[in-house]
Amino acid sequence: MRAALAVGAAVALAIGVAGCGQDHSESQQHGTPSVVASTDVWGSVASAVTGDHAAVKSIVTSAVDDPHSFEVSPADAATISDASLMVYNGGGYDHWVDDVLSSHQGVPAVNAYSLLPAGLPKPANEHVFYDLETAKAVANQIAEKLGQIDSEHADDYKANDAKFGEQADTIATAERAIGAGHPGASVVATEPVAHYLLLSMGVADKTPPGFASAAEEGDDPAPADVAAVLDLINTHQVSALVVNKQTESPVTKQITDAARQASVPIIEVTETLPQGQNYLEWQRKTVDDVARQLDIAAQANR
């Protein structure tokens, strides 16, 4: 888990100011339910369930910001504390939500990380938004909790949840088909963001453990680990390189440049939604991008 970069004093100030906001129990008794999401990824999942019956606000929405290192403002903390329902990633990914909720325990919340399907390899990876079963479980929890808060529209929430689940299943089927169509495919990654996508496809991740651990913690990898990654690329021991566009560094640039020079296909992933795309569109496009790059790698090896 990447080290938290938020300054403790700033978080404490934000939580303190949030405590001056509207009384939570009172805020739910009148008007449209308000759903707050830590990132636009989970905000999009929430919007798919709420339809027009609830207001959804996402706190982190920039395609270039890193949600791990986000610092909550007093206004953001107040928004969380006043929410009818808070939807967040959990697992330390958006630790700033936990900081606020610890002082406002009456806020109903959906923690995606806690809904990871049983039986997945441990330790669990925090980037659970790339696991479609978890996204479906989040949508289901949103529908259930909003149905309790807003019983008048409970049936609509359930119907929207079912539709979201069907569309997610279609994408999951495509993921498995890509893996079946590229037996033996493997990648190396600058950061383990797409862990669950690769797992669903059955594509091996050959990233050296030391490199992956350092990337997850936000540290510079050891020179030996960087050399090992470069060797995998330069000797074409992997089908493609997976790059997180939102965490570029001198090391990731060096690796990306090496992949281009070696004609190793590059798969770009993000942690927030590309402009103009909802969650399901984003996942579908990512799956299509992976398929296209693995096709390029397969043709090059013929």
C-alpha cells in the first residue's frame, strides 16, 4: 500500500471543520439523497444505480491526479460528513475518507475493498476498481442502502443495479476471452494498478516483486529491480508493458522509452475516468486496448 502523503495537521483541521457542518441525521430527512464518492470511478458506479433519484458528487475527478496522495480540504470533509451515503475504495487507497469517517461514524458507507470476492490470491491489491465482481458488489450495496434511505425509489435502484451487473458481466466475458485467445501472454507493469484485470484475463504479471512493492509504496525501486524490468523488455520476455499514466517518474519514463525502442507494446491504464467516459465504458475501452496490444505482440512473434 502506498504511503499516505497527507499531512496529519491538515487532515485534523479538515475533520474539525467538517464537524461544524449540517447534522447528518437531519440532512437525510429532507430532499434528494446525496451520494458522495471518493473518486469519479466510484461516483460513476453510484450514478449508474441512482439514476435521477439522488445527487452524486465525486471528490477526486482529475485524470492526472493521484488519488493515493490526495489531501482532503475542509470543504471536502464537510461534504463527506453530510452525505446520505459515502462510497469509497478502502484498503488504504483513499485513506483520507477513513480519516473523516472516523470522526463521523453515523455516515452510511460502502467500502469497495471490503467486498472483494473470497478466494482471490493474497495479499489483496487495493486497486479493486479493476475487479468487475467487486464493482458489481458495490453497485448492489449502493442499491440496498439507498433503498433503505429512499424507499420510494427502492425498486428503481434495484433495477439499475441489475442492469449494471449485466453490462459488467459482458465485459468480464470479454476479459476471459482475451486471455483464452492469448495463451502464455505476459506483461511487466510500472505499478500494479491493473492487477485484477490481468488476473481475470489470465495474463501473467512478471514484474519483479521488489519493483512492484516499491511502486505500490511510492518509493524509488532498487537499481537491480529496474535492471530486471529493463531486461524483461529488452529481451522480449514479456508481451507488453503496462503503464499507469497518472504516476509518471524518471524511472517509469526510462522503462517506457525502453519499451518503445524494443518495439514492446505499451498498455496505458488510469485510476480515474478518462474525460467523457463512465465506469463501464472505461473498463470496456481498457479491455479493448489490452486485446489490441496483445494482438500486436502476437503478430510480432510469428
